[in-house]
Amino acid sequence: MLSYRHQFHAGNPTDVFKHAMLTLLLQALARKPKPFFMLDTHAGVGRYDLEHPWSAKTGEWRDGIGRIWGREGAPPELAAFLAAVAAENPDGQLRRYPGSPVIARRLMRPEDRLALFELNADDRAALERTFRGVRKTTIQGTDGFAAVRALLPPVERRGLVFIDASFDQADEFQRLLHAIADSLARFASGTVAVWHPIMDRAAMGAFAASIQALKPPKTLQLELTTRPDDWAATIPGSGMIVVNPPYRLDAEAAPALDWLWRGLTNGGAGGWRAGWLVAE
Ligand SMILES: C[S@@+](CC[C@H](N)C(=O)[O-])C[C@H]1O[C@@H](n2cnc3c(N)ncnc32)[C@H](O)[C@@H]1O
């Protein structure tokens, strides 16, 4: 049963973190001339209307992109992310927010291939409208986790597996571990980026240890929290595990995360991290 709808959460602080990191990953891949492949296992709607009643109901975006939009002094590492948001809001008034498929296609070149998976039929219909006639972009309504097994390795032999699960199932962390293992088994040189909410630190420590036990190649751990660790009303923040990160992703993420944290923190709570979970 699919209960999660991203429209309620689009543009919130964890989305801003996730999408800012996604732009760094994509720009790094596009620096080399050879075409690359991106698998977006949980694509969502593509772009979000912040005036939608579901967005208005939670108001989550106001604590996320709402605080960043128009703020001075962003480092160059955030230029592509902010440009992607600006492209959705040509009159300068923040009304729309890009999701991972729209951000990805914007930063991918015509020769790069994008495969989108989305189980929800309504969300998929919106994706189909957005990407109708767009070359090298496919949309499928089957399980994104199964796609990791079905689509890897890509013919391009370069690429990104982006896993942004909805965490509406009890075993989601376990499924992420399997997906990382599946991706490594089929596409050892590929980059895998896995977004996750930050739960209690003991659970997070266990998740990190389970990833290390897979003996992956170099793995970067990115985090941004804007609430204290014991914040129970929602989640304090989120993280992204990046297996096989592109060269210098750690160095590029640091100024971006620092600036985002300064804009998004609630009274100085939380913090950020761009450190190695598995060093070379
Ligand atoms: C967090 S949202 C995705 C947001 C999107 N990646 C973005 O950044 O704009 C998760 C999406 O995954 C979809 N979903 C849930 N389980 C899925 C599965 N097993 N395979 C594919 N899509 C799934 C949900 O319907 C939801 O739209």
C-alpha cells in the first residue's frame, strides 16, 4: 500500500539538502565527455506546486526552500541547485519546486540517459506529462528497487543510482542495504547515492556499520540536521550515503552544507557532516 505522497514535503529542509547534493553529483558526472546513465528509483512527481493544498497544509517548504530563496551569499557550489529552482520560478516569486527528475534532466546532456521509476499512478501520470517527447528519458511503474537489479550495469558503464525511498515501510533501511549490495554486485564502478532520514543515533550507527560490512569502495557520508538530535516532532534532518563518490565531492559538499545549515538551522540546532564512512 502506497501511503506516502511527496507533495506534502516538497521543498522542506531535507529536500533542499538532497537536491543540492544531487546537483553536485550530476555536475561531476557531466564533467567528463562520455555519456552517463542515471537511475532514479523513486522519482515522485517531477516538479511540485508549492501552492498545492497539501503543501499549504504542512507548510514544510517554508522552513526549507522558503528560507533559502533570495538569501544572499550562497557559495558557487550551490549555483546549479539555486538555478534549478529559479528556472521553475521565472518571475522570481517562489511557487514551484523541482524534484529529482526535473533537476536531473536539466543537468544531464542530451546524450545522457535517465530512467525514472515511480509506483504511484497519479505521480507517474504527472511525470509522463512533464517528460513527453523528451529523449533518453523513460518512465516505468514498477518497483524501483527491482530496477537496480534489472537495469545494471548500464551500457554507458558510467552513472548514478539515486535512491530516495519514501520510508513508509518498516524494513526500508534493510531494503537500502540490499539495493547498495545489488548495485555493487552489478555495477561496481557506479556511484550509488542513498538518501535517508536521520533516526536515533544508535539506529544510524547500526546502519552505517551494516554499510561498512558490505565492504564497499570509498563511501562518503553526508548529513544535514537543523533540529536537535532528540527532536521528536518530525526528524532532525537527513543524510546521504554516496558509494564511489565523484572526485572532490567531499570538498564541494562542505561549503554548500555549511551555508545551507546556517540558513536552515532552528536556533543553531543540528549541524552538517561530509566525512568518510569508508576511506580508500
Ligand atoms: C521521497 S519520494 C521521491 C521524491 C523524488 N525523488 C524527488 O526528489 O523529487 C518517494 C516516491 O517513491 C514512490 N515509491 C514508493 N515505493 C516505491 C518503489 N518501491 N518503487 C518506485 N517508487 C516507489 C512514492 O510513490 C513516492 O512518490
